[in-house]
Amino acid sequence: MSDVAARFDRLAQEWEAHCAAHREASNPFVFLNHPSFESLVALGRPAVPFVIERYREGSLFWGAVLRRITGIDTYGDGVVGKLDATRRGWLDWWTQHEAEFTRGEA
């Protein structure tokens, strides 16, 4: 497992635990108010394939991470709005851009 993959997995578990602990929050931005969210974003472009993998599996606010890493706001902020549509939009985006993020990997 690469260093980025290992760091991503650890941070994703921390963030998922934070989100689970606050699942009843009325303000969705509480999910982004955690050091693990900022650390996931700080992993940058190398983390995008891992984010997409998690996004396919669950409904956590991975769109917010993708927006911050890529700067793409086409799909909203990833926290409010039609979250299923946001997720589908990002997964469709990935289909078109995957090669940009995985080029050179064995």
C-alpha cells in the first residue's frame, strides 16, 4: 500500500467516525469542521482515486473533498443540495478524467 493510500485510509476512517458521531446535526457543515477533513484535502490530487473509490461505496460528503482538491464547483459544495445528483455528477466526471489521475501507475 502506498504512503498516500495508507494516510488516506487512516484519515478517511477518522472523518467517517466524526461524521457518524454527528449524523444528527442540522448543520451539514459540521461534517467538514474536523482536522481529518482538512488533512484529506491536503493529500491533494493523489488522493482523488481513493476518494472516488469511497464515494462509490457510501454517501459521505466526499463531494466536498473533491471540490476542495480539484477546485471544480460544477456539482455544488458537496454538502447541501441534491446529494445523490452530486454523487452521480462526480462519478460521471471521474469516468471522463480518471486517466489524468492514474497515468503512470503500475
